[in-house]
Amino acid sequence: MTAQPNYRKTLLACYLGFITQAISANFAPLLFLTFKDSYGIPLEKVALIPMAFFMTQLLIDLAATRFVDRIGYRTCVVCSQVLSAVGLSLLAILPEVLPDPFTGILIAVVLYAMGAGLIEVLISPIVEACPFENKDGMMSLLHSFYCWGSVGVILGSTLFFAVFGVENWQILAILWALLPFVNAFNFLKCPIERLTEDGEGMKMGQLFRMPLFWLMALLMVCSGASEISMAQWASAFTESAMGVSKTIGDLMGPCLFSVLMGISRVYYGRMSEKLDLTRTMLGCGALCFACYMLASLSSSSVLGLMGCALCGISVGIMWPGTLSISAQKCPKGGTVMFALLALAGDLGGSIGPSMVGSISSLAGGNLKTGLLAASIFPVLLIAGLIVLKKRVAAAR
């Protein structure tokens, strides 16, 4: 009698994959001032580190449309874990051994960003391809692990630095690298299915000719921008609005934001069978707009912080919800569709925070003005969802 594949092992590996991505995205930013003080790297060069990370992810998202189906999910997802582990390990080593520490940091960042990009492209379709019921809920629960990973790396690193000192950050980088190293073996052994059979998945040109795809891409851009704009500026906003230290700002800003975003994804994962996804996303878009308004227009620092934190709840369903709707409306989209949607989400995640920073600078460093401008993204998301509902209703 043939044993049935244990897809729970696949799910566990994918959960750890998203935690790995969270480590890659959030660990180095905690060390920006340390890089400046320890290696004498000016802040304008330090600012290139997150740019290198996100640009590498964007390029991998685009390149994945060409090679993932040819190479196969398993090989690519194992490579994602190996690249993440090697990159995090080299972050601790290269700045100490290369003549230019900044070059060493960039090499390490590019390597683990390649791993993070592959994770973003592959993990969602791997879970979508598993024969689970309640795919909407599974997708939302899966993406909550990025939030828990973000919270874990912030709290875990803060605790490590408090106990052992920030000067020992290289040890912590090696410790964080152990997770993707171990998870590579999980992906080697767990069952992995494909979304579509060979030759059945849609090509890029076919997707580009579909108005529905462009609507989904718009939703992903708005989801990424709505989420990352607040997440990246939450610490600075909390420090300026509340007048607290960097440590307290990190805990009350991005950490609280990630906790509430994770809670919203877990809640929807548990309740998805009783909720209509499109209506839920419309409600989340409205709440997101209200949160941006509260953060940017309130004269009370406490209400501003509430707007910042509650925004985590509102954006939680947007990214995984859009992926679920796309899989339902375009089941033949395959890996190419997921890769292009990841690219759109990352594009939004790059545009949104940059817009907040630029407009804030033009307003004399007033972050509230930048956040007010970013409220356009949940508005566009709501408009896109309304168009989607009308298209679905007309097709019936």
C-alpha cells in the first residue's frame, strides 16, 4: 500500500521559508548605525543596503518567470534556503576580511536577497498546489509567518544585543543563518506539487493580454505600497510623534505593526470559510485609509500611534488575499503569474516608502505629510476591488 504524501511537512517548510525571508529583510536594518560606527560607512552609503536588497528581489522576481518551471520547484526552493544561509553567514565574515567592509556587506545582502526573492516567488504557489481545502485561509495563515518572523527577529535581536552587546552581532548573524540551512533539508524531503502540468501554464505574453491580470497587478502594487510604506516608516514616525528612544520606537512601531498584521492573517485563516474574501478586502482597504488619515491628520500622538498600529490589521489580508483571488480567477496562471504578482507587490513596496520619504522631505521633514500622500494606495485598492466585483457580477 502506497503511503500518502504528508503535505503538513511541506507546510512547515514553507512557514520556515517565510520566517527566513523576514530575517533577511529585517536583520541588517537593525545594524545600520553599527555599520556606520564600526566600519566608518557614511549613512548615504548605508542607505544603499535596503535598495540593493529590494532591487535584487525585483530582479529575481522577473528572472524567475524564465527559469523556475524549467529547473523545477524543489531545486529552486532549496537554492533559496542555501542562498539565504550563505548570505547571512557571509554578512558576519566578509566585512571583517575584505579591504572594503561596505563591499562585503553588499555581497552578503545581494546573496540573501536572491534567496528572499526566490522564497517570495515559490512559497505561495507551492502551498497553492498542495491538495488542501480552504486555500484562502491557508494562504493567509502562511503569510502570517512573515509577520511572526519579523517580530521574532526584532525581539530576538534586541534581547541578544541587550545581553551580549551589539558588538557581537556577527554571532547572531550566524545563528539566524542556521534556520534556512536546516530548512533546506526540509524542502529536500517534503512532497512538492506543481500548480500546472508542463506546458499548461500561461506564458507572460498571454497574461499581459488579460485585463484581469493587470487589475490583479494593480491590487498587488497597492497592497505592497500600503503595507511597506507604514511598516518602514513606523519606527521613525513613532520616535518623532511620541518622542521616545530608538529601541522603544522599534518595539512600538514596526514590531507592534507586525504583531497586529500577523493576528489579522491568522484570524482570516481561521475564519475564511465564513467570510467573503473580496468584501473582507474592501473592508480592510477602508480601514487602511482610515488608519493613514488618523496617523497623518491627528494632533494627538497617541491617536497617531493607534493609526500606525491598526494599519497592521488592515493590510494583513491584502497581499495573500490578492494572490488567492488571482489563483481562483486565473487557475492556469501558474508560476509565471505568481512571479509577476510578486514583482508587482515588491514594486509597490519600493514606490510607497520612497514616495513617503520624498514628500516628507519636501514638507520640511514632516512625516505626516508623506503618510497622508500614501493614503492614495488603499483608495486605489478599493477602486480596483469594486471593478473586480462588477466584472465578476457581469460574468455571471
